[in-house]
Amino acid sequence: MPQATATLADPSSVPAPPETGAERSAGSGNAGSAFAPPLRTVREQGLLDRRPGWYARGIAVNLLALAAVITGIALVGGSWWVLLLAVPLAVFSTRTAFFGHDAGHAQITADRGTSRLIQLVHANLLLGMSQEWWNDKHNRHHANPNHIDKDPDVAADILVFTQKQAVGRDGFHGWLTRHQAWLFFPLTTLEGIALKIYGFRAVFSRGGPHRSPRSRAVEAVLLIAHVAGYATLLLAAMPIGQALVFALIHQMLLGLHLGMAFAPNHKGMEMPDEANGRRWGHLHRQVLTSRNVRGNPATDWFLGGLNYQIEHHLFPSMPRPHLKLAQPLVRAHCRSLGLPYTETGLVESYRQALNHMHDVGEPLRTGA
């Protein structure tokens, strides 16, 4: 396994490596060259090398766990005790989402066809989420994280993320904004269902990001197969009312787990716009808008490695087990540049995110 050290040469003394897509997006001059040293170092230490064996083991264990839960559902049958199995099913469904996420970033393999196949199986077939829709949305987020005008994850919708977005919201939307900090985690229970709805809409509408009719057709078949398989499993094992309760618990817990994994990453961090973020290079754009959650084996597992959010945003194709190895050198490089590197505990990360959302609703609560 590659081992990282926290030693980086002075940024000005290291020749820049050949330009990559990330560096091109970083801009020119000092803004771009600030990212060259850590990029060079992680390459030299092999931290961008894929770990197919690690992923193969993880995917196999997760699929076996899903199969065990499904077997349990079939055996327990119509007993109300079967509802307890919605909890591990939600946990392992979230693991499935993490593997689909990593495949979308080419972390598992550099082969695009294989990455797409892995993601189609995990996202479309196992979760009922559109691969093409997710990639389009998520890539735009990675290109401009927390950017008020360019990041779809901070666009005003049910929740808003700036006081400017809160202006003029009244009625039910105004009530949501005034109380969004308290409502955030309850609302995340709907995230799993929302991801399915958005994905189905993208696949079965005329718009959407699909590259070809064939890719749309493949996604459509897999999404239909997911719905048919999910409904058949539940209705064959239990009465329809019990099946609906089971599905609701499963989907709500899946959404909550996903929300708890994504919530700490950017909320409450810098939010650039066209004026104040124009001259930011790749390093500043990713580091200033991201928050790390202090890692340990339990946290790394629960958050799917997304707790190393800064490293993930700097090196999106870096395999998940290498992110923690890259952290010391990235943190040291940021310190040498005087660039804030935000890392906190899990509970504190939620507190900071919720405080930000509470502050956003302040004008509506005070009538300012």
C-alpha cells in the first residue's frame, strides 16, 4: 500500500507537472501553480493508483450483506419483526450508493466502460437512481463547489443557503426557510425518494443529460427492473400494507444516512460568486469551500470516506482508501501557503452546518 509523508517542497521550487484537467480548471499563474506541488507529490507516492482489489472485496462483502438481508426478508415473511430488517437494508443501500459514487469518479478503475457498468449496477439497478443524471449534477458541483450561481447543490429549492436566496420567500416556503435548521435532518429522510424521482424524470423526459438514445434506454430498463424487483420482493414476503411501511422506513433511513454523509461537506463554508471567486485556482476553490470531518475507522466507514472531503475534491479520482494518506501532505501544503484548512469532529460539523442554515433564515424570522 502506498505510504504518504507530510513533506512537501517549497511550492515555488517545484516544477509543475504536465497539465491535467484539474490544473486547467485551476487557472493560470500563481493560482494554478499552487496546486502543482501536492498533485506532483500524490503522483510520486502512488496515491492516484487504483485499488481494484480493495474495491472488489468491499463490493463483494456489500453484495453478500444485501443478499443476506433479502434472504431474511423472505424468511421472516409477514411478521412485523421484518420491519427491523429495514435498518440494515438502509445501511447497505447507502454503502451501495458510496460504491456507485466512487465508480462515477473513476476511483475503482480507469476504464470508462467498466466504471459505467459498475455505476449502472449500483445506482440504477440496486438503488433506482439515474447514473447519467447523478453524474451530470455531481460533476457540476465538483467543478464549482458551493458557487452560488454554478453549483446545483446550493440552488434555492426546498432549502436555501444564502440570505439573498431567502429574500421574498413567503407562505409555506417562507415557513420552511425560517425553520430550515430544525427541519434539515427530518427533510433528509426524503432524500432517497427525491433522488429516485429526479432520476426517473431525467430518464423518461425528453431533456436530461443522456449522451445517446441507447444510454437512455439502458438506464430506463435498469430503473424499471429495480422497481419491479423491489416491489416483487416486498409483496411476495408480506401483505401490501406492511410492504408499504417497510419501504417507507427503508427509504427514509436511506435518505437520512445519505444526508448525514453529505451534510458536513460544504454547508457553512465559503460560498463564492462571480465577483469574489473569479481568481480562485483549483486549490483555493476546493479547499475553502470544503470541510473535513476528523477520521477514525468508524467515521470513515459511516461516511464512506467523504469525511476527507478536501482531498476528495482536490483529487476526485483518488481511491477512497488513499484519501486519508493524502490528508497530511495536503494539510501541510495549505499551512505553508497560509490557506485555511477546515477540519472538525462529526458532531461539530453538523453544528456548524445547522448554524449556517439557521443564520440564513434570520431575516425572515426578524422581518429584516
